[in-house]
Amino acid sequence: MRSRKQRKMNLNLVWAFIGLIAITFAVRQVEVIRVRNRLMQLESEIEYYMMLNTALEEQIETLGSEEYIEKTAREKLGLVMPGEVQYIPIKDGKGQ
């Protein structure tokens, strides 16, 4: 028969083992939660950058259109189409 001291020691070892398993499980759960949070953050960033990418693609399409190029050439560079006459308003000396 085992002595009382041996049984107590064996019981302490069992409890220590159960405690170790519980601590390991808790640490892993914390790590899983941290990884899930990071995953959600990354998915949110991916969604943001996909929307930004779509907006930039639309802007590229607009900036490359003939209508936009012509409008910019007329407004910023003062260019006119062949046969057109450009009128430039002149301010008088009265500050108008």
C-alpha cells in the first residue's frame, strides 16, 4: 500500500499537471484572440485599399479621357481648336 505521503504527492502532481494544462490553454486562447483581432484589422485595411484602388482607377480613367484632356488644355493652357477664336477679357484700369 502506498503511504499517505505518496498519495498526497501524487495528487499534488495531478493538480500541478491540470494547472499547467489550464495555463497553457489560457495562453493559447489569448494568442488566438490576438490573431483574430489582427486578422480583422488586416481585412479592414484590405477593404479600405480596395476601395481606394477603385477610386484611383476611376480617376485614371477620367484623367485619360479626351473630354478631360481638352477641358484642361483649354482652361489651363489657353489652347483653342483650329478655326476657333479665343477671347480674353481685359480688365480696365478702374480695377474692374
